[in-house]
Amino acid sequence: MNLSSNAKKYLEMTFNTKQLLKTDKYLKRKDGEMIKWALTKDNLPQLIEKLKNLDFTKRWRVTVTDAKLNRSLEQNERLWELYTSLSNHLGIEKDRIHELCGFKFLRYQTEIAGMPVELIKSTTKLTTSEMTEYQQQIEVWGQTMGWGWDY
């Protein structure tokens, strides 16, 4: 795979950084921990240099995945306007609306210690497309209770 041709995409890199220099301005040393790093065409040469300088008597794992854009600040601002509008319509505090909508639309199941549990995904972890879908779900739900945007 030619890294230069793929550098045009923003990629997320995760790898063990035990051998990286403490003075590295792109990667913070966290002994034994995995860290994430956004790869751009501008910082690709520094990454290549760091990879070349790794101690190859040790085993390393490098994972490259497409980065997903997290929800924007504008989307978050609109979300809270939506919560406020629903809050005014339903007579419920907007923080309760936030909790209710998270429970209703962002709930998922997983296992912890072999036991099924339900968790709620934070809106800070949503991608831009997930945030759009989440807000659309809230709007449709609000409309079933007679809500509409106050223009």
C-alpha cells in the first residue's frame, strides 16, 4: 500500500508508542498505552520518520482506519435548540429531554463480565451523519406529540 497516495484522506492511526521519543510533538508518549493520531498529508513525513526509527527487534502493530467526522459544534448547538423547543412544548426541563432522547434513541446493548447491559451512547461520540439521524428521530417523535419548530 502506498501511504503517500492515501495521505490525502484523513486517517486515524492507533499504535503502541513505547519506543517513541518523549519530545515528539505529534505523538505523546504513553508507555504501553494505545493512542490515536489523525494522519494528514502535512504530518505524514513525521510519521514515516518515526516508523523508520522504531526498534525492529520488537514487534509493532499499526492500524489505519478511515476517520469519521464527529458531530459539529453547529449540530450540537441545533440539538440544544431542539431540546429547548421540546422542553417548552412539553413542560419538561431540557436536561431531562436530553436524557430521555438519549435513552430512547441512543441506547444499545453490550456485555460486561458476561452479563447483558444497556448503555447510552454520548452525543459527543456521534458522527455528523449519526447526529443528523438522531435529530431527525427526535423531531419525528416530537411531532407525534404535537410539537413543531417555533418560527
